Amino acid sequence: MKISIIVGNPKPASRTRTIAEGLVDRLVDAAEHDVTVVDLADHAGQIFAWPSEELSELGRTVAESDLIVVASPTYKATYTGLLKGFLDRYAADALHGAVAIPVMTGADLTHSMGPDVNLRPLLVELGASVPTRSLYFVTSHMDRLDEVLDEWVAANRSALGGVLPADRGLASAGR
Amino acid sequence: MKISIIVGNPKPASRTRTIAEGLVDRLVDAAEHDVTVVDLADHAGQIFAWPSEELSELGRTVAESDLIVVASPTYKATYTGLLKGFLDRYAADALHGAVAIPVMTGADLTHSMGPDVNLRPLLVELGASVPTRSLYFVTSHMDRLDEVLDEWVAANRSALGGVLPADRGLASAGR
Amino acid sequence: MKISIIVGNPKPASRTRTIAEGLVDRLVDAAEHDVTVVDLADHAGQIFAWPSEELSELGRTVAESDLIVVASPTYKATYTGLLKGFLDRYAADALHGAVAIPVMTGADLTHSMGPDVNLRPLLVELGASVPTRSLYFVTSHMDRLDEVLDEWVAANRSALGGVLPADRGLASAGR
Amino acid sequence: MKISIIVGNPKPASRTRTIAEGLVDRLVDAAEHDVTVVDLADHAGQIFAWPSEELSELGRTVAESDLIVVASPTYKATYTGLLKGFLDRYAADALHGAVAIPVMTGADLTHSMGPDVNLRPLLVELGASVPTRSLYFVTSHMDRLDEVLDEWVAANRSALGGVLPADRGLASAGR
């Protein structure tokens, strides 16, 4: 199973990335799968470059994934321009066949609706299937990250249905 | 498999209903399943009544469905107040466990984004899984209904995945 | 100056109404203007009735207003079906020429974006000018209502510009 | 009066720019005002650079404007990442005091709702007043540009109210 994590934070190694990785860890046994993390902070200088072999390669890897976690901090009540710039490089429907999970982080609850009203429609427009709720995480709650992720997975695992491999029960049973 | 169709048109037996029923016909062999059509035009006088045994019963039937097609004409760029009034009667997360497909009809392409930016988030808020694209249908194209529905089903069947019964291949093969 | 307040709460005399009335009190000296309150809880049984002289009359009064405060509790992350049902009765662009202020109330900050992403576009679609920010009010803060309204008015008065009568400075100076 | 036009098209000298400039020409006599065009295609390499004196200077100029026309082609049903990247550089409420007009261009009517549901809330979040309807322009209608802009200005001039200078009547009278 191929999994990609796209992190739209202009700062590398962000909490947004930690949260997205934590989510994937709860869904599958990462060691047994092919997980690619695209931390866009490392590629910001190329986002508007045409052509860019570096970004084309990343784009292909993501598009071939079975599961894509798309994570962004909240900037102006929605996802970042960095994330949008990366996704804008795709042609229409380029993510068809993939399942995507929208994840956004924010300083408080004010922008809780951001992932469902902004990021989700963007992923649907790109052709991805978005069967679960979004995950919105308040960054001041990092000490409760495990608990929040466990709750999200419990509530949304069934919606991911056949996407997850048969070992998914084991992956979480080990926790 | 239990299937519900909610039709939010204040006029009964609308084209919106025809389209929603046509979609279900393409997804399953309706004769072999338990299909309930809730044409809200028939219940408009009860929408804001508390309590209403009639509406509570309808609400229960819909919430117990495996698949819910939620269809509305476009009023003011979004779903109708009639549909929202019906869905407002549910408690949070009441549709958890169901898969929902948002369907909207409009006079032209102007409000094509309506189902994805308005109806989809509403169904997600209610706890439903919305794994497919929405279907937006321009009512002046009724003569092309079969073609449009066939295209939609071809593009979205895989996202419905395990929701559909094993006979789904046969259901469409017969067409 | 004609002012209307539409309250979309199915329960009459709601906090949502109190908040909307408090906002108008801060914008103008209500005693000197023609203020109509349409508490939709009092008309719920007529919302889907055609024709309805009662609702047509209310609709005309609102449409002739210079300023319309449109207030709704948050149901399923957006405005109520009761409010939408009332507004659905209008033809396209029926509120052209009026300035509208979107107001929503909620139990916590989770749905803060509701008025800006859902109610505002609805009012724009109806032809109203929506020059200010929306007001989202957390109902557990009723003891801080005066403070919140004063802050909102201070931040948004200039955007209302020429809409308010020349006495508006006096109206607030008296507080 | 200070006016800024922000063009979010990654290609310079785009039709999107032409349309935005045409709109400003209809609203004021450009020769008598201070009009700045920020064609983001010319600054794409700096969008994610920190610090960037070039972008800070542009940002200041825009934020000091009385009127800002924000124009973007439609990418994935919404504004471009290039535009969002530029606007992300602002602090919250940085455009307070300015009036903004959302403009989007698209290949057909499919994404007509884009400016009202996506670009408008972004500008409101930045603190701008957005009193008019958005302008969505189908680029295959470039031969009808004058007509479309004239209609838009006729319908929205009153909502711009006191923003426009007293000579605005003359500006349009000359056409």
C-alpha cells in the first residue's frame, strides 16, 4: 500500500507534520508500507517553477498513492498558499483513485470548519475520494495528541473501509 | 441493503426526484433492495412541527439506511430550506455509518459548485461518509439523463467500494 | 430609515433575537427609526405555504429595508432550515439595495466560520450588500454581550459607511 | 484615491489582468488616481521568501489602498496558490479599511460560485470590506468584455457607495 503525507507548512518539521504522521501511524503499520512525506517547506522555492523535475517527481509519487493525508496549518481561515501552489500543478482529476484525508491545525477552535469547507472540496475537485470527516487539531493540545488521534481513528475507521489493509486491526491493536 | 432517497423539492414528483431515483437504479437492482423515497413535498406542513410522529418515523428510516441519496433543487445557490428543515431535526452525527451521495439540480451550470461546497459539508456534519463526487444535473438536459448518470456511475463506482452489494456488477451489466 | 431583523430560531424570543436587537440598538437610535422584527418562530407553520399573505407581507417589509440584520442559531454548522425556507420565498436579487449583516450564534467557537462561509454568500446571492464582517456570538457569553457588541460596532462601523443615518454618532455616544 | 489591482495568474499580462484593469477603468478615471497593478507572475519567485523587501513593499502599497481589486483565474474551483501565497504574508486584519472586489475568471460557468464562496471569505478574513457582488468572467467571452463590465458596474455601483470619488459619475458618463 502506498501512502503519501503532504505537509503545507512553510516551516519544515512542523507540528502539522507530526500530527499527520501520527495519524498515519495509527491507521497502518508504517514499517510495512511505502510512506512518502512531502514536506513542502523543503520545496517552496520550486512551487512556481516550470518545469521542475523535482516537483513533477513528487507529484507523481503522491498521485500514485492509495491514501493521501493532506495537512496544512490554518492561514487566513483556510489552507496555505504553499499547499495550494503544489496542488495547482496537478491536472483536473489527477488524484482519482486515491483516498484523501484533510487535516488542518489551528491555534484555537475558531477555524474548525476550515478543513471541511475549504480543503475537502479542493481534494474532491482533484478527484480524490474523501470518505471520512476531516481532522482539525488545536495545536495547544499537543499533549493530548494521542488521545485525539485515537478518537478520530475510532470514529472514522469504518468510513475508510476497504482502503486500509487487512492488517489494520493489528496495527492499532499493538498500541 | 437499505437505501433512502431524500428529495428536497417543495413540488412533489419533481425532476430532482426522477434523477435521484435514476441514480439509485444504476447503482443497485432496486427490486432486490429496500428503497425508501422521502419526497419532502409530501411532508412540508410537518417540517417544523414538534413532536411529529410522521417525521420521526421518516427520520429513523433514513438514518438506518446504508446508502442515502440526498437530492435538492438549487435555491439561492444552495439546497432548499425544506431539505435543511428536515435534516435539522437530526441530532449531531445521526447519519454516522451511512454513505451519502449529494445531488443537486439547477437551471444551468452557474451553481455547479453548490453540492460540493454546501450540501456535502452538511452531510459530513451529520456524520455521513461522502466518498464520491457530488452529482450536479442541469435540468434542461433531461433528454441526456441516462448518459449523464452512466458517466457519473462509471467515474464514482470505485469510490463507493464496499458499500454496494456484490450484485452491483450485474445491476449495471443489464443495461 | 427602515430596519428589519430576521430571526431564524424555531424557538420564539431566543437569545439569537436578543443579540440581533442589541446590535441594532448600538447602530441606531431605534426609537427614531422604523424597526421590524420578524421572529420566524411565530410564522413557522406558513413557511412552505403557497400563497401566504402573511409571509408575503413580511417579505415585502424586509425587502424594502435599508438595513437587514439576519440572525440564526447554528444548526449543523450553518443557518437553520427555518431561515432558509423564509429566504427561499424571495426571487433572485430581491434584497438588492439593502445592506445586510449576518449574525449567527453557537454553543462554542467550533462553527465560528458559519456566518462567513454560509450565511454571507446566501445574502449576497439575494442581492444584498454585505460590507461588514459577520458577527458570531457564543451563547455562553451572554453576560459579555454588551462588550462583544461594542467591539463589533467599533470595528465595523466604518464599513457600514453611508448606510447609517447622520445621528449614528449620537446613538453610540449616549452609551 | 489609492487603488490596487492584484493579479494572481502565474502567467504575466493575462486576460485576468485585462479584466481587472477594465473594471477599474469603469469605476474611476484612472488618470486621476494612483493605480498600482501587482501582477504576481512577476514576483512568483519571491512569494515564499522571508524576508523579501520586494514583497513587503508591494504588500504595504496594497494595504494602504482605498480600493483593491483582487483577481485570479480559477484553479481547482478556487483562486490560485500564487494569490493565496501573496495574501498569506499579511497579518490578520491587514486590509482593514480597504474595500475589496473579488474577481475570478474561468473557462465556463462551472465555477461561477468560486469568487463568492472562496475568494470573498478570504478577503473578509483579511479585514477588507466586500460590499459588492463578485465578478466571475468566462474567458471565452472576451469579445463581450465591455458589455459584461458595464452591467456589473451598473448593478454594483451603489453598493460601492462612498468609496468612489465624487467624479465617478463623470468617469462613466464619458463612455
